Amino acid sequence: GTTRHYNFEIKMQNVTRLCHTKSIVTVNGKFPGPRIVAREGDRLLIKVVNHVPNNISIHWHGIRQLRSGWADGPAYITQCPIQSGQSYVYNYTIIGQRGTLFWHAHISWLRSTLYGPIIILPKLGVPYPFPKPHKEMPIIFGEWWNVDTEAVISQALQTGGGPNVSDAYTMNGLPGPFYNCSAKDTLKLKVKPGKTYLLRLINAALNDELFFSIANHSLTIVDVDAVYIKPFKTNTLIIAPGQTSNVLLQTKSNFPNAKFYMLARPYVTGQGTFDNSTVAGILEYDGHQQKNPKKTLPIYKPNLPSLNDTSFVTNFTKKLRSLANSQFPANVPQKIDKKFFFTVGLGTNPCNNNKKNQTCQGPNGTMFAASINNVSFVMPNVALLQSHYKGQSNGVYSPFFPNSPLIPFNYTGNPPNNTMVGNGTKVVVLPFNTSVELIMQDTSILGAESHPLHLHGFNFFVVGQGFGNFDPNKDPQNFNLVDPVERNTVGVPAGGWVAIRFLADNPGVWFMHCHLEVHTSWGLKMAWLVLDGKLPNQKLLPPPADLPKC
Ligand code: C2O
């Protein structure tokens, strides 16, 4: 592979959307941020220079970072943040991955404006396992707030209540014609008839899973999370924050007498308030309007599933299967060394009334919290990876993350009473090459809610999912160990469970969290610590000299 250099200058930039101008944190003044384009096997050297007052850290979401955990990016997990006036070079090689991923800030809520696509082409001369597209284009979904998102989350954490929701969804930073003052800010895809286009879809929204559809055109899904799948056709797809998907769009063979909306709006399972708006882009056949200048073309709208259509989501996710052929085998761990059962969900913490001005707007005068196995994760003040590497973990983290919930959990559809969670900075320690099976069960304590869980440093196989209580005697009999989908972010179904398997072949400290940013802020996160193997090529590389200090 080649080495590719990028410069990310973090600076403030005035950006106007919905008639509101605000100063936002950007990379190189761009919103959304610049694309990274590389080939499988390439090395990336990305110099991030922080010119803003905020602490900064960038995560390369979905990149496996084999042995290069120092470049993964989550603040206080693998590195201390890059302080104002400082810089850090992220140095990593893309091994065994091709498709679409994305980069985003991984500190506080800065990823609301700091994000951009990562496009990984196959190695030179290696074709796609599907017809070569005429053109490729990324569509990155995001959320726009008229107010400062840092203030939104800090206020929510202060008061214990839910944060304000976004004012718009966006595609490539553009809200589209259904919002105030936004008709000029509409994503337009110009296509030619009779061609195939590859759309690289990325959900970089903070808090919302999205349905996406293009009127009168079906899409063929060819990969998810930068792993090829068995292609299938659909009119609508569901994409959770942290998920990416490559889809083929086949255009009509003749100029149609219409334009077509591309719409995205949320899939909502929780009970809180949410942004119930719709972002629209327009697909138009290039040259058509010019041929008929007198005629205004009608615009067709797609039908999207209803907001809480869990059965659509279930049917859709069941169709996702690995290619599992000789060129792209599915290396599903068959023999399991260690099994874990994690409950994931929302809960509450007692209100801390001795802080002045604290109003405790959470449920029943408490504060919102979220937890895994009743542990609400507390961010440390120094990076876990450094403390581990230097053998200075004492007082930073505990290696005793519970393998199963502290309070036995029984999903009956009626919320149990044990809403209180405990706080802690705890990790699971795994010897190198442990094969892991993890069941994640939605607790539905404050209402059944889908949680898109993201694991850093690994892809995992989604071997099973279901509703109600996971049954350890019955459900594993139906696991798919042949061609389960391989990915880095999976929705734990609302009121249900999901089973994943992965091989812990990557030494380092790896964050796992709900990719709904508000749930991460409330503590729905933990970390896996994978120890070095015995062989030299099974060890974490030494830290780079410019690694930021806390
Ligand atoms: Cu895309 Cu830890 O995140």
C-alpha cells in the first residue's frame, strides 16, 4: 500500500442553517468535514492540529486499528485529548477492510459538527464483487442544532433530564426543503438514465436511527460497515448512528417525467422527546429539465415506515448475511472461550441535591443514567490505554466488570423496579485470542428502546437476535454460525436481545458504547482490555512520541 497524508486543522467556522448562523468547530473550515479516500492496505498519517479552545480527539469509526490502538481516538480511553494549540498524528494502516466508514470527534458532543466519510477502495486492480458503478457518492446523515450542542449536553447532565433534540436532520450537511429557509440547502443527486450508482451511506447523526428511501427506485444493499454482504433489494433501509452501508442505485432506462425525493426520518422506540422531522434530498435526471424547459416536473415522495415500525427493522436486519464465500469467508468463532451476558438500558441515579441550582429534571426527581450490567461507566481523568501500558491502572480502573447483571433481570414487558444503577470505571480483561460470545439484552426499564451498540477495534458477527428474555437453553440452537452479518455497530432490539461473537485478536483497550450520544453521556459504555499475545506480532505497538498528555 501507499502512505497517504492528511492535514486536519481544527478551527471555528461560521455556518448558517435554518436561518441561524453559529460558530462551529470544523476540520479545515468544512461542514461536514473532508473525505478521507484510501485503498485497503494503505497507511494513513493524519495530522490533527487543534486551533480551538476545546479539547479534541478524532475517532476513525470502524477501522480495526490492528495493534495501533493509540490511533483509535476515544478521549480518555485510548488517548488524552489534543489540547488547544497542540497536535497529534494519527498513524494507522487499513488491514483487510474495504467499503465505507467515517471519522468523527470522540469527546463530549463535538461529533455533531466534526465528522466526515472514510472511503476505502479495494486494493489496486481488485474489482468489487458487484457490477462496477458508473459513479460513487457518499451521503452522510447528520443532525443540526441551532444552539451549541456542548451547552445542550452539559445542561442535560447538570439537571439530570433529557437534552434538547436537534432542529433538523441533514444529508451532507443540508437539511432540505421541508425546513425553514432551507430549499437552497438541498442535496441534489444528478444522475443519468440506465446507469448504476454506488451510494455510500453513513449515519453520523447523534441520537437517531434513520429510515431512508428514494421514491420509485429500489436500492441493492451490497455491504454494511465495510463488509460485503449477500446483495438484496429493498425500497427502504434502516441505518443506526455508527452504521454505514453501500447501496447500488439503478437508474431508469429512460428519462422519467419526474424528480424523486430521497427522504430520511427517525425510527423511534423510546418514550422521550425526539426530533420528528424529515430531511429531503432530490434525485434528478441530468439534462431532462433542460430538454423540457416549459414543464415543471412533479416530485415523487417515497413512503417511509411509521416512526416505531420495529417489525420493518426486524425483517430488514434478518436479511443481512455475510457473503461467506471462498474469497470473503465468514470466520465466525465456532468454539467459545468466554460467554458474557450484558443488560443494556436506561436507569436513574439519585439526584445530587447539594449542588446549587440542580433541579433534577429526570424521572421522579432523579437523574437519568444508563448502564451495562447496572454499571454506569464513569470516564477516567487519564487514558485507560496509557495507564494499562505503563502498569499504572491502580485508582484508574477496576478489572472486574461483571460478566452478568448485578441484579438478575427478567423482561416481562412490565418495567422492573430496580432502576438504580451504580457508577464505576470497570473493564473486562481478555487474554489475547479469546473467542467471545456476548448476549446484549435491552432492559426496557424506562421503556423498551433500541440501542445501537458499537464496539471499537473489532468487527463482530451477529449470530442471533430475538424479543423478550434471552433463553440460554433454547435460543443458541437457532444461532447462525454460517453466514451471519459481520459489522461494528448493531441495534439491540427494543424489548429484545442480540447475540454477537468476536475473536479478541487485537491487543489494547477497546471502548464499547451505545452510539446514541445521549445514552453514552448517561453512562451506557464500557471497555474491553485485550492483553498482548506471546509472539512479537501479537503485541500492541509502543505509543507514538507525540501522544497527547492529560
Ligand atoms: Cu463512532 Cu466510539 O464511536
